[in-house]
Amino acid sequence: MATKAALAEKQRAYYQRHKAATNERVRVYRERYKDAYTAYQSAYREHRRTTYRESPDMREQRLAAGRAWYQEHREEIAVKGRAYRRLPHVRERRRAYNLRPDVLARRREKAHVERQARRAKARGVRIRPRDIYERDAWRCGVCHRRIDPRLRWPDLKSASLDHIMPLAQGGKHVLANLQAAHLYCNSRKTDRGPGQLRLIS
């Protein structure tokens, strides 16, 4: 008798061989029975809401059972998750998703908000970037090469302020923790400390 894992593998192999036809059948089915399926989902959600209202403890019991099951199978779930994420088609789908303009915009906005919050929390005295550049004689503190004062953002070789100990790691926005850096060097460093950057260079 075939095991559960063998059957699952057989189903995956069948799907990969007939992927286009299977997806088309699913699409046609959903389109044909769209109204009935939507009505079923609405009725099911209302049934669950009614059940939870009548039995307030049921929701907590189900959540507790789910958490207990997850803790019991945590390692197995992690192994399966890692194996799934390594599949070529999954990696390609995630890569395509991560390169979508709206996703990139959301991540940039989120990173900006988080950085501003960290900076506000770590803020010390008011600092002019040019004062740091002149103090460091327009030399990059990461690659130690000269910075051209005539270059402006977004030129990758233009000047930028770099936190020696990143704000994400508890660094402060103070003179002693700031240095001049090329925009490229600063971006490459991200939130790694100076020691970690040297290790990967």
C-alpha cells in the first residue's frame, strides 16, 4: 500500500506534467460556479460567526489546539517549509514578487519609517552632514577612498552620512558614531557593523 508521502509525490508529479490543463480546468470551474461558491463562503463564514457567538470558548479551544499541534510538529513544518522554498518555481515566483514596483515601494516606505523612528529615538544634537564630511576630510570611512564633493545624490559615489554602529543595533545619532561614506558603500553596508562588513568584503 502506498504511503501518504508517496501519494503526495505522485500527485505533485502529475500536476507538473499537466499543469496548464489543470489550471485551465480550475479557472473554468471557478468562473462557471462563481456565484454559488461565493454564496457558500458567505454562508460558512456566517455559520462560524454564529457558532462562536453561541459558544465563546470554542474559538479559544480551537486556537489552543492549533498552537499545540504546531508546537508538536514545529521541526517537521520548518523542514518542509525550507524544502518548499528551495523549489525552482517557488524561488522564481518569490523573486518576481520581490521585484514588483508596488512591493519595492512599500518596503522602501516601511524602511524609511522605521529608520526615522530609530533616528528619532537615538537623536542627540542637531548635526549638519557637511560638518561630518569636512571633519573626515571628504574620505569614505568604509573603503577609505576620496569622496568627490561635487557629486550629488543619487550618484553612487556621492557623500552620505554613515552610522558606524547602525541605529538598528542600538547606535546613537551623535558625532562620534557618524562618518562620511560613499552612497554605494553606505548602501552595501546596510545595518551591518564595521566588523561584519570587513568579514564579507
